[in-house]
Amino acid sequence: MTQNSTILRPKIALYEPDIPQNTAAIIRTCACLGAKLEIIEPCGFHLSDKRFKRVVMDYMDLDKIAIHQSAEKFFETKKNHRVIPVSYTHLRAHET
């Protein structure tokens, strides 16, 4: 039995990333793991910055990175998907 690998691929979304070097490290991690990267704007740097583009070009095609204009637009595209928010700044359990 074959499975659709694009559905099973992990996806990582960065919420308003502000450090291009950290974003670049995550791009490299995604490239190694075969994970899809999604960036939720606004960013603390320009995605058109040539240094950022160079890192992206070395590891991942820019057109393979989904860019969302806001968190609301990101969650609109995830209505039928499982999303697990993780934050290093909010370590307590989320209550619904």
C-alpha cells in the first residue's frame, strides 16, 4: 500500500520570526527533515533581504515556503488540519 508522502510530511510554522539567523537554521532543519515551512508575517526582517534569500536558495526553494500575511489567514488555511502550537515563552498548558 502506498501513501501520499505530502500529507504525512511534517510542517513547521514560524509566528512572526524576528531573527533571520534563527529562521535560516530552521530552514536548514526543514530541508534535512523534508518538512514544509510556513512563515506567519510580519517578520522582524525582510524576506527579500539578499542574505536571507541566499540561505533559502542553498537549502530550500523560496516557492516551497508558504507565507501567510497574518495568524488569522494562517488559521483559515488550517480549518481541517491538526495544529499543535508550541512556544518557548509560554510554558504553561493551554486551557480551552
